[in-house]
Amino acid sequence: MSNPAELETYGFLPAMRAALEARGSIVEIPARVTAVHKERYALVCEQGECFGRLKSAVYFNGGTQEFPTTGDFVLIAYNELGDSTITETLPRRSLFARKNPTLGEADQVVAANFDSVFIMQSLNHDLNPKRLERYLTLAWQSGAMPVVVLTKADLVESYQEQMNEILRVAAGVDVFAVSAKTGDGFAALAGYLKPGKTIVLLGSSGVGKSSFVNALAGETVMAVSEIREDDSKGRHTTTHRQLIRMNNGVLIIDTPGMRELGMLDASAGLSESFADVEQYFPLCRFSDCSHEREPGCAVQAAIAAGELPLTRFESYKKLQRESQYAASQADYLKLKQQRTTEIAKFSKALQKSGGKRGDYHNE
């Protein structure tokens, strides 16, 4: 265990402490999750760094608590001699999640309680506007402010054309080009790099997240792996999500490179990310216009006039379909979980009464 730390330096807001105090006498103390190692959680609290495990009664077997992820604030029964017990996940102010790559599983929660989402793509081989649209939609949905960071600016002679393409996709979002090697562009990020603020880094493998963190810190705080010269791809330097507090007080949540970024129910994120598309919807002749072949469709008129790129509208429709499918699947999983909880409670009641399942059917 490390030296004691003030939890406010890890982003614990005065309003959060006030909310806990308003609840009255609480034996547990607040902590923040800095990493998740299967069933064991790395934590920081006012006693210092420690590890914790979930309290089964509130997290499993029909428990109502959300499983913590990196960045979450939790309540723990502190144990100075071993692992503490995590008893509650505190309300989140932001949350980044994606559809679990495993079919049928619940959404995969990536990080929580951050102020900004730095979506990172490199200017040499990784630049992918379609993938960026997906990232932006989920970033807006998270409740935090997305920022696009284009890395490895030193590897291209000129990136103005690429920058213009990204600006068209990321309308209303700050876009920065940086070089971890030369330090160019980092000064422009100062507005986001404030003590106590949490930033989550998202991007593909080899985009340079670890080099970016080291450049921000001014020292080597993360290992950096070499990339292949033929396609600029590399191994996942980060193998799990982790929260790092740098000497300047900025909190960084680094995440492993994501090969897949499945869409969730993200209607709010779509509206923010594709405001240039949805601005035409109220102008259509019919309120239920599908924006395909109806007369008086403002979207199709904008496409015909060259005001709205067809590829942009097609991206919107694709992500909207995925979002709607995810919403219906989420409803199914919710009902399934509810049924599982009911069965667990039913079985527990039977055990207490000493009865058997068939007893209720024979009454």
C-alpha cells in the first residue's frame, strides 16, 4: 500500500462528498478504481493504494449494483491487512461503453467518470473517417466532450488535406495534430489538461497512445512498443484499462487498442455526431419521412444539391440501424436479467420456507 492520498486529487468532486455526507452515517469510505484485474480491483482511497473485491450479496445473485470499471468511484469497507470489500458503485457522471464483441453478452463498459474523450488516430496509416464517425457517436453518447487527436504529425510532410477531411466528419469538435516525438501541438491541448480532470484515451493499436501519455507527462510512465514499418501497426502496449495520475494532476485512463467498436443504443450520440444530417429532418414535407424516395424530402434535396455528401448520409443510416438493433437487444437482455433475478429470489424464498419448486404448483 502506498502513502495516503487526497481523493479530490483523483477527481472526487466536493458535490460527491456532500452527497455521501447527506446520506448520514456511512461506515464505508469512498475510493476510485484505477484498474480491473478480473475479480480483483486496484483502488486508491484516502488511506492510499489498495486492492478490493466485490461484495457478493450486492453484485451477484440478483444484486442491484453496477459492476465497477476503471474510473468508477465506489464505497469500500477498508481492510489494511488484505483486500478491501467493494460494497457500492457510486453514480456516474459519464460512461463509455461498446457492444460486447461476444454475441449475446451485455454491453462492455470501458471507462467511467471522465471529462473528455480523446479519440486518437495517426496521420500515417491509421486515419479512418468511418471509424472516427463511430467513435464520435459513442463519445457524445458517453456524456463527456469528445476531442480528436491526430498523432504522428512528424511522419507526414503535410496533413492539411487530412485535417480538412477530419474536420468535415468531426463538426463542432476540437481537432488537434500532435507529435510525441517533437512535442508539436501539445500546447494547444492545455485547455483540457487541468489538475483533477480525467481524460480517457481511445484508439486502435499502434496509434501512439503510450507515446502520447509519456509526452504529456514529460517522462516515461508507460512502455512503448515498436510498430511494423509496412503498415504502422503494433502490439497492444496497454493490456488492460488503467487510470494514471500524472505529476501535473491530470488523470488519464488509457485503454487497449480496440479492433471492434460495436454500436450501442446511441440516439443522443447520433444527433450530436450527425447534426449536419439531422438538421434537414424538420424541413421534410412529411413528419414521418424515411428520407429515401418521398416527395419533398429535404435530405435527398440536400444530397442532390451537393450540400450533404451521400457517404455521410449512408454512414448515418448504418449507425442508426446498429443503434436501433442494439436498443432492441438491450431490452431483451434486460428482460432476461429480470427473469433471472426473479428466479433467484424465488429459489431463495423456497430455501427459507423449506419447500420445493413443485410445492407451489400443487397448491
